[in-house]
Amino acid sequence: MKPELYLDRRSPPVRSVLMLIQALGIEVEEKIIDLSKGEHFGESFLKINSCHTVPTFRDSKITLTDSHCILIYLCENYGKGNNLLWPSDPYQRIQVLSKLFYSGTLLFRRDSDAIGQIIINKLKKEQVEEHAVKFREQFDILENFLTENEFIACDTMTIADFSVVTIVSTMDMIVPVVVESWPKLHNWWFNHMKKLPFYEKVNQDGLNALKEWAKQSTDFKINM
Ligand SMILES: N[C@@H](CCC(=O)N[C@@H](CS)C(=O)NCC(=O)O)C(=O)O
């Protein structure tokens, strides 16, 4: 039986898992949970994940309800050979973990606070600008990470890059990642991440759908 992935493609953490699924060539059964229809509060989904969040992953052994855990679990259990994405060297591995925690606890929080409120509370232009200040600070932090290493955690691409790129590309709808302000972040995104063969299909399509949703909810000019 194929493992199951509960998803809404507009979600950045979902897109990061989908990118890894493509990178490792894993076959999953996709179960759509439409957040805009409140399907995550449905009784059957709550039985699987009482946190009512996507992505949620299930195989015969385990149910996982956090994208970062799913990324690691897929590398450890389904990764055929490509262990650079989740390096075996303990020093590199802890660097990847550290950036995954950054992504989940800080970067994604900044992003989802803003996008969630734009969509739910229909934020006005001035209110969106308050979030933009925090986005710029995160881009400065990422520029710093990319000064220390070629990629977010190490000098090679890892699952931390998959986690971060889906969030940065979402934040770009509020604060465009311009080369003049963040040259390293821009280069990492445009010349490495966007060049992955599955980037367009996996990240861009879900992101475009999210942009459409956000555009209808605010008078702030969403960067399309
Ligand atoms: N830490 C979780 C966060 C997942 C998350 O918050 N997903 C959002 C969509 S982007 C969601 O499902 N929200 C619905 C809810 O919180 O009820 C992860 O990275 O998997």
C-alpha cells in the first residue's frame, strides 16, 4: 500500500514535502484537504491529526503531523541513495536540524501570521506593511545564513533548503526578494532552487493558487 499524504498545495510546509517526494521519487497517495472549505476540521481528518494541520503523512508504521519530521522520516525510510539531502555526518546533520527548527519556529511563524491574517481578517495595506517589516528582518537573517554557507544549512542542498524556499517564495508576495537588497538570497532562490526540475510544478503551482486566494482578501498589492 502506498503511503498517504494529506495536503492542500497552497500550504508552504506541504510544498516542501512534495518537493522532497519528487526529489526521492516516492509514490504517495494524495488526499486533498481543502483548508478554504474547512475540511481540516472534518471528523475523519481530526481522528488522524487532532492538530488539524497539513501536511499529514501516514504509512503502515506511523502517522506524522509535522513537515519537518516528515522530511527527515522520508529521507531515512524512503531515500534511495540521496543522503546529501539529509547528511549522515553528525555535525552537518545538526546544522540541518537547526535550520529546520528555525524554519518551523520563526520563519514559518512570521509567514503564516501574515498570510493567515490577510486571508482570515482581510488585512488592509497599512496592516500588511507591519508584517513586511518583520519579513525584511527574516530576509536579512537568511542573507546571513547564505554568507556562512552556499545553501541554508550546509554547502550542499539539504531538506532545510526545501523547507525554507517554500516559505520565502510565499513571503515574496508581500516583500519581493530583490537582488539589490538580498543578493545571496536572490541567487540561492533563482539560480539553485528554481532550477530544480520539479520546482515549477510543485512549488509554483501551489503558490499561485495561494496568491489568488490572498489577492481577493486585501487591498495590498500582492506581488504576482
Ligand atoms: N508545523 C507544522 C505547521 C503546519 C501548518 O500550520 N499548516 C497550516 C497550513 S500552511 C494548516 O494546516 N493550518 C490549519 C490549521 O492550523 O487549522 C508543519 O510544518 O507541518
